[in-house]
Amino acid sequence: MFEAPNSAAALARASQKLANGVSSGLRRSVTPILYFERADGPYFYDIDGHTLVDYTLGWGPLILGSNHPAINAAVTRQLACGYTFGAQHHGEIELAELITRVAPGVEQVIFSSSGTEAVQAAIRLARATTGRDKIVKFEGHYHGWMNNIHVSHRPRGNDPFQPEPGFGGQPVSEYQHTVTAPWNDLGALECCFAQHPGQIAGVIMEPLLVNSGSCEPTRGFLAGVLKKCRRYGAVSIFDEVITGFRLALGGAREYYGLEPDLSVYGKALAGGFSLAAVGGRSEMFDVLRDGRTTHGGSYNGNPICIAAAIATINTLAQPDTFKRMHAHGHALRAALEKAAQSHGVQFLTCGSGAAFSAHFGLAKPPRDYRETLAADAADCEKFRAAMLANGIYLLPEGRWYVSAVHSERELEIATKAIAVAMPTIAPATH
Ligand SMILES: Cc1ncc(COP(=O)(O)O)c(C=O)c1O
């Protein structure tokens, strides 16, 4: 039994003055709602005295865990030199050079402060470049919370081509140019181009659909999307806010060997600091140089976040970092699957080693958002609660993030927790 009375009291106090008690709506789904006083490496310490192995990574950014000496040193050095300039500094040049060195086909970048903002910048670049308005996005993909793109993230209707707003307060007029399609279906994408001839500015996608059950792209799908974009004159956009600096140093571009027109980065890019970027071939940014459009932000290129990003990337670039990270994830996946099998629980994992999803009740890996709906959400939550009671902090919907600082020790703790938690899901007949 996991008890957190201090966190419960803190939430009650927060709810008096902090609207809804939390600072981002999605955090309400991570129950019980916990308060943390510090974090170190792969461990989170809550205000009730629990030490938790963290596989949430702050929803992805903590690719080097917390309190990492390289990030701390870089940020501390920068603190003494200035917090923000709203002007130019060497760090942004260095980081732009670094990203263009590690991300295949990225020749230039621009910076923003969050993934949501950077996605908007990419959409604007696509529209200004093509002179068209429509953006295709796939069901179940998440690209931030803006009205034009937070559409069909968790659709309830039966028609995948019918865009559905994510929340209240999203007027139809703001997503009238958003076209939706099912993931992993090139025929469906072809229909979108056919229905909106000469109108589609860009196609945006999470190359690995981590936000909806880590559905992997089927063989040839991503390459097929890029080809169609080229054929119809639309800008292809990988939203790499999760996959960037996670699947590989060069993100999904390197992992899948593909070069879309634009990639959007965030989260792991700065190891926990608020920085995002859009990268692509230089010609994709002509529209900024010739004044067809612009991109702004008081905090763009913030020197503290830039310093954190340089330290993060240089640390990630050390030999075998990604090999170890993926190996850790695959060992977790194997432990989960073995435990499920030995307790007669229908279960599978899918995704990569560095980010994967665990599904109860599925017989085969889901191909798209709609197939993830067949998974047993109640068992998934029950398992998460049992893991928490055994010292492992996980995100909802079975999502696991692995960092470069998770070691054999945490693997052992997690494996023991799995051995205790999985039988709580075991069928009654077992
Ligand atoms: C794929 C993807 N794109 C964009 C975003 C939005 O990023 P941010 O939360 O930094 O605004 C997220 C956030 O989870 C994401 O997962």
C-alpha cells in the first residue's frame, strides 16, 4: 500500500490558489498526485519520504537523469555570465553547430522554449514556404496543446478523417485547416492529398507514435509519407519532441535512416531545461530570411537552457550511451514479458528500448491509435499502482522512458518490483 499523506495535504493547499492544483493538465492523470522535494540521477524523492526509481523522466526530458554533473557545471557557469540576453551569444551558435553535426540532414535550426511552440514554428514555416494552409496530422499523435493541432489526439468518433478537438475552448475555425488521417495507412494519406489538391502545406507525425502506445511505423510507411510529401509539394515534419536525442543522438532521422524536410526537437534536447528547436535543410528557413514570415520569443535561445543542451548533447555523444540505454529498456521489456507469461497475463511491449509502452490484454502490437483502445486500461493502472508501491515511478498508459543514467542497480530494483506487481494482474483462475 502506497501512502502519501503529505502529498495529499500539499495538493489540498495548492488547489486553493493554483487553479486545478497542478501546472499542466495531464499531470492530473498521474495518481496519486505526488509532490517531490528533490531528484538525483534516476531517483525521485517525494515529500512523504519515498525513494522512487524514476522511469517518467519528467515526461521525457531527463535523458541524463537529475542533478547531472555536466549539466550542473554548464548551467552554473552560465548563471554567473547572464540569465537571458534577449540578444545574441556564442552558446546559440555552438548549439546550432552541434545539432547540425549530429542530426542527419539538418543544416540549420531555430530555437523556441517548448515543444508546443516549436511545432507551431514548423507549421508556420511549412505554410509560408508552400503558400498553402492545410496540415495533415495523424490520429493519436500529440503535437502540443494549441488549438490548430490538438486535434484527434484521443478521438472518440468512428471517422478517422473527421478532426475532433481535444478539449473545450477550441473553435472549429481554429482547426478548419487541420486534416486528420489514421497512422500507418499510406492509402489514407493519399486520400487526404486527393481531397485537398494543392492545399496541403505539410504533414506532421511522431515518427514513433510514443504518445499513443508506442505504435511503430510499419515497414516503408515513413519513407512512403516522405515520398508522397515530395510528390505533392508538401513539407514533411517529424515531431521529434520525444524521439530526438532519445532513439539515437541523431533522433528518428538516424534511427530510421530518413531525412524529412523539418524535425522538431524539445524535451531531451536540453536534459530538463526549457528548450526546443526546429531543424531542417537551410532552404526550409528561406522564408525567415526573405521576410515572408517570422518567428519570435523573448526566451528563444535562452543562454541557461542552451548551456544545458550543449552539456546534454556532449554527454550523450560519449561512446555506447545509446547502446546502454536501449539495452536497459530491452532488459526491462524482457523482464515484464517474462513475468506476464509466467503468470498467464496477456501482455506485450512495443516501441524502442529508450521509450516503450506496455500493453495489457493485447495479442499483437497495436498498429495505430484505434488498436491501442483494445488494451486493458484498468489493468495498466493497477500495475502502475503496484509498481509505485514497490518503488518504481511510471507514467500512465504503460509508457516507460529510460535515461542514460539507469544502471544495473535500477534494473534489479525494477525487476523485483515487476515480480511482485505482475501477479496482482494475474487472471483469477491462475
Ligand atoms: C511529440 C510531442 N510533441 C510536442 C509536445 C509538446 O511539447 P511541450 O510539452 O514541451 O510543449 C509533446 C509533449 O509531450 C510531445 O510529446
